[in-house]
Amino acid sequence: ITKIGPRKGDNAPMAVIEVLTEKDN
């Protein structure tokens, strides 16, 4: 999950969004 975001700082919020998107798919 943490590898999704390009930046380690803004990586946490982006990871959460990616997880929600994956669950919808």
C-alpha cells in the first residue's frame, strides 16, 4: 500500500484512496 504513492510524505493519504478504489473494483 505504501509503495503506491511516489512521495513518502503524501504517501499515506494516497495509499488509503488507492485501497478504497481497489475495493470498489
